[in-house]
Amino acid sequence: MKIANNTILISLIFLASFATRSFAEPIAVPALAQGAQYRLAFVTSGFRDATSTNIADYDAFVAAAAAAIPELATLRTSWKVIGSTDTIAARDHTGTNPTKSAGVPIYLIDGTKVVDDNADLWDGKLDKPICRTETGADVCNPHAIVWTGTNQDGGVTQGAGLGGKGKNGHGVAQGVANRSYHDWVKNQAQPDSIQGKRFYALSGILTIPGR
């Protein structure tokens, strides 16, 4: 019950912090054919720690960020953190494991393509970095650090997952939002998981509407 209460509290705090913010730019629908499927990704403008071992806490955090933006809320999709605990890999948690499904293209909310499919997401290089927030703000220039707990292939960084103590004292794995190579998701490990940092969010599968 304690975990559930913490999740609700974090969500309420996050929603309150974004209640007065406006969307910097409209959501751009990807230039795809009618009926084509895709997903959206963003990096949170807000921050939280990486002390919880419950992946649902981080899902609640990124979902609250999306819910505070009307243009994203109206999509009525689920949002999951691109992150791993010591027992759950990001590629499985987000349904992006290329050994299980080909997946669909992933875009930023401004219509910029990040990757073509699941294999492209975890091959060590993004087409474009995930450095636009849910509010539309561009954080590509600042050194935007992101808690991930994840290896470059989307797997668990053993001993350095979200909520972990850190293997050999190295801490929780983190990425850098303005990077497009493997360090977008794993740059180094930070021993102090109580620090507030950003998180990556990934939507469920969306479909281009027909006429």
C-alpha cells in the first residue's frame, strides 16, 4: 500500500507542477499513410529520483507529465518509462524488444523521426536524440541527464538498474538526452540515486486516422 500511495502522490505533485504550463508547439502528426502505426517519445521536463525498485512508479511519473498536456492527453494512449530495474529490461517493459516484435517507427512530438523500428532503437544509434520534452521545449543544448538503469541494447544494467544500489558502488545507469549514439541511454552510472533527473517516456502504439 505504501508503494501505491507514493505513486499517487508523485503523480499529483507532477500534475500540479505542469498545470500552468502551455504547450510550446503543436503536436505534429508524422507524415505517414492512413492506417500506419507509430509511437511518440519525449524526455520529461520535470525531475525525480531513481530510488524506487517499482517500475510502475516511473510509469506514473511520465504518464502524469503527458496527462498535464491537453494535446497529449487527448491521444488516450498509455505511457511507459524507457527504463530498467534490476529485474525488468526497458526493451521488454516498453514492448520494443526486437527479438519479439519488429515494432513501429518512433517520433518526437514535433514529428521528427527517432528510429524506424525496435531494432533501430537498440542498435546503438538514434536518427535523432530524444531531447524534446512533453511541453515542446527543446533541451538538446543543455547537458540533460536522464535516469535509465539500462544498457545500450535495452537490457538491464545488472546492479545499476533503477532503484538499485549500484554494482561495485557505481550506481544507477544514466543517459544524456542530447546524444544520438549509445550514450543516449547509457553514458555512465551515478551513485547518488536520490538526485532528481529526467526520464524518457514512450507512448503506446498510435494509428494515423483515415478520412
